[in-house]
Amino acid sequence: MQEHRSPLVGRHGEVEAVAEALRATGAAARTVLVSGAAGTGKTAVLEQARWAAVQEGGRVLRLRWEAAEGPPGTASLVNAVCAVLAKIPDGRLPARVAKVRRMRARTTDPGGEVALLSALAEVLADAAQYVPFALILDNVRQMPARTASALGLLLRAFRPVGVPVVLAGRPMNPGHVTGAQLLASADRVLELQPLSPDAVGALIVRRLGRPVEPELLTEVSHALGPLAGSPGAVLSVLASLEECGALLELDGQVCLTVPEGGLRLRADVAELGRYGWPDGPPDADTVATAVALARLAERGALWLDALHLAKSPDGLLDAVGRRVDGLVGDRVVTVDPDGRAAFAVPALAAALRSLPDPGGARPAYGTVTRTLADRLGAAVPDAGRPWPFGNVTATAPPPDETPTNRPAAPGGIAPDRSPWAAEEGSVAGSPAPYGDGTPGALRESVALSLRHPDHIGVLALGEPMLACLDGPTGSQRPHELHRPHGSYGSYGSYGSHSEGQGVLVGVARAWALSALHEHRSPHSDDADPRYRAAIGRMPAAVGLAALGGAYGIGPVTPMTFRPGPAGDRVPDTGRESGSGPVPSPAEVRLLAAAVGGGGEFERARRGLPQHALGEAALDRLRNAAAYGDLAGALHAVLGERYVGAGESTAVRYHALVGDYLTGQWDSALSRARRIEARGRSDGAAGVGQLARALAAEIQLMRGEYGRAREWLELIPESVGHPLVARVRLGVRYWSGQAEEALAEAWRDVRRARESGLLAGVDRVLLRILSVTAQDSPEAARETLGHLEALHEEAASPMTHEAVLVGRGMVHGDADSALAAYRLVRQRVDLPLSVDCCQCLTDVGDDPSRWLAEATRTVHALGMGRPVRSLLGAAAARRNVSLPRRRTASEGLSERDVRLIGMVSDGSTNRQIAARLACSEKTVEQRLSRLFQRTGRRSRVELAAAWLDGSLARQGLVPDAGPGGDGHGGD
């Protein structure tokens, strides 16, 4: 029998089982019940199995119980069966129908309905003798109880011989009439389990038709929660993403451009009812309550007991409370042990929030929230839990209702959850611009956000900060805004303006630091000029804000430094120290000096307390500065004070730099794509120009010129950071524009040095040297002179390495090249180690050794033509052969290709082992070898490469993977 390859991802075994049941004849015919939650693919499995059986000559008929005429029960079932008999072309229809009519006429007699069902079974069995056929029934959970009872009796007691029957529906409740009857009639119950994570990944890849970022898979899984294995729910999320244009293709992979938590199911009430309410569709009041609850939950923590602590004269709260309890009972809303309520499926909550206002729900919840605020105060009694006061406005009372006064923290800042502070303030319309406790509330919110760390939350405090600066504390002469401050209070009043001023300066500095973490500069052209003006009024914050230009964040601006407050000075030393995650002015000066000359760097170092930083930390700082790695530089300077966790753009870029240097280039590209997608979302994160540059550099080194240009074209021409200059030179030079590329590179070098950006210039000069060393010795010597002059000025570890490599290239100094190689290996910089090995191939005593090591690294990093051509030229000059490496395609057999196809279908190792007649351990071993040969790291990546044709383009398989949008459906 020919094996049917189902296009349904992860459902091959189930389709085969149902198809086998439909093909059965005679005494082998059985009744199978296919059961699964909404979206698991019951209908799709049924249809694919029917198609497979029909392809092999079988006849499968649908018993349309839902369209049959007559009252529910035996009458409608008889009509449905007669409609099926009419499709049996054996000429015996009149006799069968006549028999059924005779028995129907006797239904008034005792046992008449039983006799009628017996006659139905006989005519079905008679028809199957002449023309074998099978019956399928879908959505049987919705079948009326009397019809289900009649069908169950027909299948259980009278069993039409030779007629296979397959039923499909949601899980049956044995205590319900429909469930009890149909479960009892089934010979086998086939449960559709949730798809495995690998199968979900294959489904997403197949649906989008392109490989996807792993983070997209993670976000979809997180947004769906318990529905993560439901193919229908997965496809619903993908459809909503496509509808709102939230998918971005970078490097041939699909990325998300929605903020975290922004994924939702399609905003269709019927569809939401199927996925959110497993026991049946909700009524309008329940949906309205769920919508209001979802909107309240977005504004802050929801405590279920809050609804039960308040009463309303009209009984509104009681009714709402009962509906909320129903949502908990339906498992739409979950409650943790502390009483905090949340939606079990975040994507459902997001979809509910996007629905149009349900009539009556918003006024109802406006009443609820105002009642709680009026009667319970800012916190629920005996719980000490703050109520999200912004919810009152979020529920928008109708125009004819007058909102009651509500308690609020000073200045409209939510004390319990700072990331929402500005949002709640803006929701309130016009927060009080100033109150005695406002600076303290801001300061506490900033401290809370930085501890997590939540830089987006700090940025959300920008509007309240501006309001405070326009109030009594901020409305004074600019030079007074850096006076010493006293101890910070906690929502209390301040005894003098100077205390509040000191707090505002601290808030502004924290805000500037968070802006840099999200690659936002107040000096950028697209920045709100109000923030630039506000920062300019506080000299203590000006230097921190200007630090961005030195690290590739915004334009390069002059940096000014003022002494910090007296309270921040170390006694008897005159040197400033810092506390907390925000660097002091002296530390900011050191961070800025790290990108410049050695003399300024040494002076900045002496501005810190003695022994504050060791030589290792200073080297890490200089190395981080060379790549514009702000998070790495801050960690080197602040040490344990720096909270380097979180998801800020700077932290992501720091990880990208680490992956680039250690040769984890696939991971580095993935991080670059996530940074780019995050910068294009609706959140507060900015774009990462240096992340784009490193992504372009990796693609350039891999010989992917088109993709390198795509990344490079995203960077404005005005960005002149040395990392950008280096990749511009490479892309243009290897694209055939050698003279123009070199001329532009020299202009970029001059521009960087004039602006004080010395860190990273050595990499530009090394690239100039590498492309001119053989063809123009005079130009190479001139470039080496510039490199040595740069080292004299910058005196950094990386300029020292570059000079040693340069001397090896120009003067044939093997000792310098070897010393550079050892330093580079110690620092862990695999891309530069290839340059060192190439140089040692040219000038070393054992060229074969260095050529072999370079080849191994080139192969591991996937480097392409630019680097391979340079190594080939070096090998030719030393008259040695390039080491031959086994290609990935050698050893791939038809069996391997078949295995890849089964992986792309979402089959598990157990299913693959059964179909290949081998053990699961053998499947695991073969998959491991396939990962190595294809350069893929997981089943999802392997399936993506098969489905989008990447393996075929690489010559690894003879043809691209099968197309189609196979999925589990509903």
C-alpha cells in the first residue's frame, strides 16, 4: 500500500490512522472518534484522511447531520442517512428508501424507533456490500442530544456491518448525554495532542514560506500559553501579524516588529470564543466583561478579591463579580495564590483589548473602578496592595456620568509599577505638573525600574519629568540645577527647593542613561527637542547624554563635565566616586575618554579614587569602546553596580559583540535582526547603527555581498563611526569600486580622528593595509605609518595589536605577527586571528601550520570569497596547497533527504523511527550528523532550510522541499 505523505505538520500519524480506518471493509470496519480542543486540526485531519482514502479508490461520504430536515432525534438522523444512500450508485436506492419508510411508519408502536434504527443499520450494511464506503461526521460535540442518542444507539447496538464511521469533535464530557452516547459507540478514541515545539516551528516556517527568527517562535509560544500547541491558534496569531504588517524580513529570515506582549489572536469574536472558551461560546455579557478585564489588566495588577470587597446599590458589582468568577471557572482567567488575576492566554487578552467597545461594558467597569477607588482607597484593605488608579480613566465613563475623585500618587505616578507610570499619567489627561511629593515619586519609580532593569520604564517617566522641570522646582536658572542634594525622601515633601532640584538632576541623569541603553540620543534629529532642552539645563546630565555619540548612538557632540554634588565626593581625595547604576561625572569622563587619546584617558583615570579600576578593567573598557559597546564599557567601569541584565538594545548589542568576536556568527546575526526588529516596533527602543554595521561585516566576510549591502544601506551616510567606515570600505572595494572605496575610507579616518573617535580606527587602517599590502607596497608603508601614529596617540591594547599585525604585513616581521596572534587569541577575537594567521602564512617559518589554522577558522565562521581569496593568494606565494576539507554535501543520501522531509513535516523521532524501521537512538544520531553537514543547529532550522530551498541552493539536496500550507487547521 502506498504511503500517503500528509501536508499537515505534525499530524502524519493521526492522518494515517484515520485513513486506515476509512479504508477498512467488512468485519474490520470500526467506529473511530477523533477528539481534540479547538484549533487542534480535527477537521483538517478528517479531510486529509478522506483525501488519502479516495486517492486509493475508496469512497468516503459525509453524514451531514447538521443539514438534515426534521426534529432532532431519530427523524433527522433518518433523513441524513437517506441523503447518504442517495449517493450510492448501485440502483437499489428505491428499495432501501421504501424499507426505511415502512419502518418509520411504525415508530408510534412500542419499540418503533429501535426498529427504525435497526432498519437503518441493515440498509447501510446492504449498500456497503455492493459499493464499499465509509462515513465521516464532523463537529459532533454540537450535535443535539436526541440526535446523538439515536446515532450512538445505531452505532453501538446495531453496528452497520462493513461501514467504517469516523466522528470528529471537541473532547466529550462523559456526564453529558451527547458525550456519553458517542463515547460509548466508539471502538477507538484518537486524541489529537498539542503539536510539539519543533512541529510548531515547522508549521510557522511553512505558513510564512521563509525561515523565521527563533525569537518569533518563542514569542508566539509565550503569547499563546496553553494554546501554544494548537495549530489553529498559531495560524490565527500569524494572520493577525500579517494583517497589521508586523513581520519584517532580514537576511532571508522573518522577524517580529511588535513590542513584547503585542502578539494577539485575530480580533474576531467567534474565533476568540472557540479558543478562549473550551466548553462553548460565551454570551455577549461575558465577552464585554472579558474586554473590560483585559483593559484593566493592561494598566496594572488586578486583584480578584477587590471586586468582592465592594458593593453597589444597583447590584452591578455583584453581577460583574459573578461573570468574573465564570471567567475563572472557564480557565480564561487564572488566579495565583496571592489573588492576582491574569489571562491564561496573553494573545487572547491582547485580542480582546482590540475589539470595539462592547455596549455597556465600559460604563460598568468605570463604575466598578471608581467605586473601588472611593470606598477602598489607594490600596485594598488588609492586603496593602496598590490599586491601579489609572484604570478609572482607562474605562472612560460616558459623558453623562461625572467621575468621582480618585486617589493618586503625587504627580500621577503609580508607586507600584513604574513602567506604566507615564502611560497612566497620560491616560489621566493632564497630570498635576508638580506636587510636594512628585520628585520623590519620580525618584522611587526610577530606582525601581533600574533595579529590574527596565530602561523602557525609565523612559516612560519622561513626560512627568518634564512637567516637574516646568514646575516650581525646575523653574529656576539653569546653573542652579546642579546644586548638592540631600537624602532622597520617599514620596514625602522636601524641605527646600534644592533638595527637589537634586532629585530632578538624578532623575534626568537616569533618564539619559536609559535613553542610551535603548540607543536613543536627545541630540538626534528625530529626538523631541523638549528633552534636549531639559537635559541642557542640567550640566550634570549633559555629559552623560553626550556620551552616546562616542559609542555610535546619535551624533558626536562636544562633551562638558561639571563636578558632581559635594555629597558624592570621596573625603580628602578631591576625586569623585559613584553609587548605584548611574555613573558619576568622573566615570562618564572615563567612559568618553576610552574612545579617544591615551593622554586624556590617563587624566580621566586619575580623576577616580585610587585603585578604583584595575588594569584588566581598563583594558576591557578600551576594548568595549572600540566596538561602541556601551553595556560592556559600563560593566567595566561600574563593576557590580552595573545591572547588565534585561532586554535593552545596549545589552543585546553587547551580546552581539561577544558572539562576533567568539565566532558565533549565526547567533550574532540573529541578535542583529532582533535589535533591528525591536527598533522598528512601536516601543521606545531605537535602532542600532553599529549592530547593522557588524551584521553587514559578517555577511561581507561570508561573501554575501547582497545581504551586506542591504544592512549597509540601512545606515545613514551621516554615521561616521569607524565600524561603519570599515564595512563600507569592504563592501565597496569587493564590489569593484576599489579607488572610490579607498578614498572614502581615508576621508572616514580623518573625520573620525577630527571628532576624537580614535577607538576602532585601527580596524579601518588594517583593512586598508590588507587590500593594498601586495599591490602597492608604498601605500602599505604609508598606511602603517598612520597606524603607528594612531597607536602613539591612542595607546590602547587594540591599536598595539594592529601595529604588530601591520608590521608583519609590511616588513615581514614574523615575531611581531606572532606576538599579535598570541594577544588576539588571549583577548578572543577570531576574525582578527584569521588576519594574523594569513600574515604568518606569508612570513612565518611554517606556512602550512598557519594556513591550516586559518582554514579551520574560516570554515567554522563560514567565511566566503573575500577571505578565502586572500588565503589562496598567500598559499600561492609560499607554494603550499590549501587544506582540503570535506564538503557538507558529501555523504547525503536519499535516506538523509527523506529524513529531512519527515523532520519538516513535524514528525517526532519516534514516528520517524517507526517509518524508517530503526531505533530512536539511530534517528538522533543521524539528525546530529545532518546538523553538522548542513550547518544547522536545530530541527526548526533544518526544516526551514529544506522548506525555503536553501539546502537545494547549496547543492546539499537535489531539489527544494515540498511546498504547501499544510497545517492543523481547526
